[in-house]
Amino acid sequence: MTREGRIGVPPSYRVETWGCQMNVLDGERMAGQLEAQGLRRANEDEDPGVVLLNTCSVREKAEAKVFSALGVLARRKRENPDLVIGVTGCVAQVSGEEILDRAPFVDFVAGTGQVERIGELVASARRERRQALELELPEEDPVYQFRQISRGSPYQAYVTVIEGCDQFCTFCIVPFTRGRERSRLASEILEELAHVVSLGYTEVTLLGQTVNAYRDPVDGSGLGDLLRRASRVEGLKRVRFLTSHPQLVDDGLVAALSQGGPIAPYLHLPAQSGSDRVLRRMKRRYTAAEYLETVFRVRAAVPEIALSSDFIVGFPGESDEDFESTLKLVREARFGSLFGFRYSPRPGTAAARWGSETEVAEAVAVERLARLLDLQSELQREINASLVGREFEILVEGEDKSGQSKGRTSCNRIVHVEDGSGRLRPGQYARIRITRGLPNSLIGKVAQ
């Protein structure tokens, strides 16, 4: 391993990010601030002088993962007292004081509302070696130094449009780790889109914990209007958005999706359950029938759209009948892709306080998740097989394990390109004719 501090070599940093796309973008924002101070991204084989753990509290055993990583860093800190260690993100927000108590060698803990101050906190730690705890969640509309973001891809960019969440689903920690909803100015978002296009980016994903709750602080216009304005940014070929709440899919959003052009025909719409009883316990504010009505309304306006969804199985009190209702909804909705999760309690949420009497046995939850994923695999195989003979434009993202080029359609399907890897380069758009449909991807050849 090489060591920080060689003569003539700038100090290095590493940001280790776990979790959602919002966390990925937060990590890129942190990296940009450090690079603006003259630090460089560390190589894989070196020990950096600054390490930031950008954490996520949504997944199971999130805190254990953080403290395991800190255990490794403790040994490095003993070897190199000048090493700066910061913990950021959602675990930092909810467990900041505990982190400093259990890992006193950590230089600072910064919550989700402090991303724009990471450069300042690192500089202070390098200069003064004074421990800091910064957990305040801002209430004002966010403003980003977007020209400083060090993005991980040279052609796909994430752009946050709204922070926080006001839904307070009983299983979700996000309102407590990210705060209440705060929307960015549409004018600033459009300025950022023009900026990323000027750097060569052609695809953007607009982000928010509940992205379709977006409202411009100036005129109150929603996500549909923002998408239409984004689609007019010259040089932008694709615009996606994540993640939407079913109750907030309004006519403006549906109209924007039906417009086509750069607005991708893809909608990620987490259902979480197909049981009305479980949905009430989750505080989702819609029924299974209302969810499906939204799906059918969107499909009527955009027949080519691909929908994806999230489901939680084994939620407290979920019966066999409840789970069968989930399978029924999945069959009716026919999602292009699906993400399934076994419920695990998040400290601080309502569901975590309900007690053991409503718990679903682990073996039962595991079996239900397997059945859900098996059903979705079967449906995806059918759906993808129906696409054979169709042509799609893909954005090439690189090569798969076999050396073939792979990319993604505007409807977010993965395509592996036969006999085309030598002619396609990452960042290139190509027309591909589909020759095979697999459960999780498509196979195709470059269209002649």
C-alpha cells in the first residue's frame, strides 16, 4: 500500500457511499468540494489522507456496517494520526452522538443537511484537529454549488430537485434522516441541466425521495412542468426521474410523460404491498385498486411506458391472504422490473414500536420474498420475449462480463449487444434490434 504525503503528490481522499441515488449524488457533491481544495481521488492501492463514510440507514444492519468500517479505520488512524475520518449521511443523522461515543477517533459527523459544508469540515479537521458534530436539518429551500460536483459518470448525471419527505410511512426513516420536503428553484435546476450538458452529459435523472412532490418555490409548478422545461434544454437526450409516490401522480406528470422526446417512458412507482390492510398499516394513503387505476391511467397515455416498483414482504401483521393480494397486484400490473425487500425495522419509525406480537417469522418472510421474485422473473421473461424484433436506442454504458457492449434503453431495460462490442463505446447511442428476451435483460444486435 502507498502512503499519503509523498513529495509533490497532492493529498488524497476517498468517499465510500452506500445506499440510494440521492446518497450517490451527495457523495459526488462531497468529492467536488474536496477536489476544489486541491485533494485528489485516491487510487485503489493507496491509503488516503481523508476518508468519508457516506452512510445509508434504509437497509438492514446499517449501523453495524458503519461500525465495522470504523473498526478498520481505527487501526489506520493509530498508524497515521493525521488521517481525517468523517461520517456523513443518514446513519450520521440519526446516530451522530453514538458514533462519536463509540468511535472517538472520528474527526466529524455530519448529517444529511450538511453536505454543502463537507469541504469546510474537512479543512477544519486537517487544520485544527477539533472534533465536530453537525446535525442540523435546514428548513429553507436547498441551494447547491453544482459546478463543484465531481460526477462518477462522464455521460449520466444525477440532479436533485427536492429534498426530504412529508409522507411518514410507518416503515420509513427518511423523514427523520432527510427532514421535511424542500424544493429547489426550477431556474437553478435548469441552470444545472444546461451546465451538465455543456460538460458533455446527455442523460440526467431528476432525484427526490418523493420526486413528484416537487413544487417550484416561486410559482408552485410541479414535476410535470419541470420535466417539460427540462426536455427543452438543448443537447439533453434523456430525462428520467426517481422516486414517485402513487398518490401524487397528477395529470401534469402524466401529460409530460406522454409528450415523449427526451422525457423517458419509464416510471418507478413503489406499491410496497397489494393488500389494503397492509397499505393502511404502512400509511401509504391509497388502496390496491387506486394504485392499479394509476398504473392503467399512465399506460393509457403512454402505451410504451415501462413501470418498476418496490415491495416489502413480511411487514408486521402481514397474513398469507395479504401476501396473496400482493402477488395478485403484481400479476395485474405486469411491471418491467421489481425490487423486493424483506421487512426489517428501522429504529425511530412507527412500525418498529409495534412489538413482537405482529412480527412475521423470518422463515415465512424469506419464503414470501422468494415467491414474489420468482413470479416477477416469470413475468419479465414473458414481457421481454414479447420485445423480440423491436428496435430500441440504447446509451452504451460499458461492457458486460463476456466483453460484449451493454447499455440501457430509454425505458430503462438493460441490453447486451451481440457482436457489437468492438464498434460501440461508452456514452454512445446506438439502435439495437432485439433478438432474445431474458428474465432480467435483452439481447440484441446493432440495427442495420
